[in-house]
Amino acid sequence: MVLTVGVPAAGSRSRGEVEFMCCGMRCRAGLFGKCGSGRVARRRSVAAPVWLAVSLALAGCSGFGPLAPADESAPGHYVDGESASKPSRPLATSWPSVFGSAELAHLVADANLDNLDIAIAQSRIAEAEAQTGISASALYPTLSGSGEADTAETPATLAVTHSPYPKTYSRQYTLGLTASYTLDIWGKNAAALQSAKATELQARFQKADTTLTTVAAVANAYFNILAAQDRLRIAHQNVASADRILTAIKGRLSVGTATQLDVAQQESVVATQRASVPPLEQTVLQGRATLAVLVGKAPEQLTVHGGTLNALRTPTVSPGVPSQLLTRRPDIAVAETGLEAGKANVAVARASFFPAVDLTARGGLESIALKTLLSPDAEFYSLAASLAQPIFDGYNLQNQLEFQRSKYAELLQTYRKAIISAFSDVDSALVAIRKTREHEQLQAVVVSASERAYRITEERLKEGTIDIVTLLQTQSTLFQAQDQLVQVRLERFQASVSLYQALGGGWTREDIVAANTNEGEKP
């Protein structure tokens, strides 16, 4: 942008002109009022043409077109056919309690209070609040007080060249107040405040998203412990069963109806089952350590009794319609408020092209003697107004605007991705719940048939009417089927957790704002 100021010669009646040239557009406006004496006209006659010229010219320079709207249409229903549904009420935020485990509910409550990620998110809210206050302060005038007492000694050698050289002393005392204010004519400071408020709200939504992620992690970690304990019990039972079969084979060996190979093969089965125990014990211990971190404690300070997945209730969740996710997912709200902040930052960058107008007033008392400092004759004041217009800065302002517009475009795509990902998360969780439920039912049939075959095999072993190969195959099928059933059941509970998380965990935008207001949000 080019700014040209034409100043009339003394005594001339012609008007000075301000010429702006930007984006191929040229604007001219009178700057000076007529004045026969050649002096600049009074401020009242100058102000209107100046602001009109600047606003018209720079409004033309900032004509980059409207920002793209941040809108994303939602599908009418989810892909999973069984979940085609009607609008539903928000889930309860205490959703972990639906699984029927008092210990899990207690762990979730501890995590909400002491989880360090949630504490970090809360600190970021405080940071954002402070930044909002910093941005808001730019909309108000500043007032500062000052007091000075100066004593100076001046050598006479600066005034005379021969002796005597008497020294000169001077003193000055000043008490004053200075007020300054930057006119936010173009809305730069207001836009910066809007960006700060959006960032503050984004921090609040981020805390909600962190809380939801933490609660889901606690539930999954707890279910992993229960599954490991179930598998550990099955492993111990299988070791006992294999030992019982080994004893029977050794009995057959003593009467000559079995071989050393038969014994060795069964000993291998026993050893394999025993070898599966330490990894499962490790899973339980490491799961407790993971839970300890999630609830903000050292592993030695946390006791987890666990239990079995069989004791848990299977929840039934109505997903509602996809459009409801837009107000129930905190991560979508995080992306949306980030987009709002980015839009305000574009406005800040645009306003930087406009001139900055500062007003300053200073007044107080000044005297060379302390005794006369408070007298009415010591009063002084000054008023000043200044205008600063960027003319050439190596295209810094243009690049700053382009950067903010590009950042806004990035945030827009991030927002759209968050929405689409939310739909996908719900669809994936719904499919996982339905398919893992089917898988568990079929796997339960496999376990039941394998147990029946194993009982028959063990009876025939005692009768001596079965070969060792059939026995080994029957044992292996049963042990694997039992272990697989526990893993499938774990996947079903984890799918339920994923669905609760995908649906926002009972949070809504209004609830988050209200909850944080109760925690001390500034009005």
C-alpha cells in the first residue's frame, strides 16, 4: 500500500490531499481545511476528512471477500442398520456406573478429582482466562502516576573561562498523572478480545474432552484387569485339568496301556498352560499401575480388587441421530471454538492495515522548590494525539494477513474433520457392539461344545478307549476356546465404552459452560 500526503504551501488556499493506493484502487481525500493564513485548520475540520479517507481507502484494501462458513451437514442416520434411531436425550455423565461395578465408579470419581491431565487442562483454563484479561485491558485507558525529585550540579567551567569557578545547583520536583488511550476505531482490540474469549472457551471444552478421554481410559484399563484375572483363573483351572489328565496317563503307563511318549506329550500340555500364567499376572500388575497413573496416585498407593467380567452388566445405549453429536462432543466444540478464534485473528490482521490513533493526557505539579510544589501555580498539563499509519514494512502486514487466513482455512478443515470423525466413531462403535455380541454368543457355543467333548474324552481316558492324539486335540480346543471367549467379552465391553465416548459421554455444550461457570468463570 502507498500513502502520499500533499501539504499546501504557506498562504495557499488549496487543500492538501491524502492519497491511498492499494489493490489497484486509488482514493483521495482532503486533509487540510482552508486557512488564509497558511496555517493548518482547527482539529475539528481535519478529523472528519482524514478518517473518511482512511476508512474508505483501507476498506477497499481489506476487501478479501467473506470468510467461508464453517458448516457441515449431518447424515440423517448412522450406517449400522440396527441403530437407525430417533433423537435421544443426552447420556448421563455418570455412565461408568451402568456397568454395575462400585469399584469402577470409585476409580472414575478419583480420576475426576486427581488425574494430572485434567489438572493440566484446568491450569490451561486459568492461563486462557488471564490472556482474556490481558486482551480486554487494551480496550480501556491506562493511568499511571509519577513522582520525581532531581538535583543537578553544573560546573562553572561550562560558562566561564577564568576563576573563580562557582558551581551552580538546580532542583526540580514533579508530581504527575499520565493517561493514555488507543482508539479502537477499526475494531482491532475488540477482535483480539473476541479471539481470546474463544480461546478461553476452547480451553474449557478441551478440559471436558480430556475428562471424557480419561474416564474412558479408566474403564478400559479396569476391564483389561478383569479380563486378565478371568484368563488367569481359566489358566489355573486348565493347569489343574491337565495335571489330572497327566496323572491318569501315568496310571495307564504303569499298567502298560500308555507309552512314555504319551506322558511326555501331556507334560508338554501342562507346561504350556503353566507358562501362560506369568504373562497374565504381568498384565494384571501393569494394569493396576496404569490405573494408578490415571487416578493420580503411585502404584503402591492404589488397591484394585478386580473381579470378573461376568459380574458386569451389559448396557444398552440409544445413539440418537447424528446431528446431535454437534452439541454433545467436546472435541467438536474444541475445533469450533478454535475456528472462531481463527476468524477473529483474521480480523485483527485486517485491522492492522488501518492507522493507529493514540490520545495522551498528562497533568500534575512541577516546581523548583519543594515548598511551592503543592501551590496552584505549580500546575501543568498537556494533551496530545498521534496517528501512525503503516506505509511500507516489507509486506509484513500482507503476509500476516495471509498467514491468518491460511490458518483459518486449516482450522476450518480441522473442524470438518472433527465432525466427520465423530460420525465415524459412533458408526464404528455401533458395529463393534453388534458384532462382538454375535461373536460372544457363537464363541460361548464353541466353549460349551468343547467342554462337553472334554468331559467325554476324560471319561473314555479312564475307560482306556481313547487315543492320546484325540485327547490332546480336545484339551487344546477347550483351553483356546475358553481364553478366546474372555477376550471377545472384553472387546464387547470396550466397544460399549467407545460408544459412550463417541456420543460425548453425557456432556453437552451448555452443560460444559455451566459447569465451568460454577467453578469460577468470569462473567
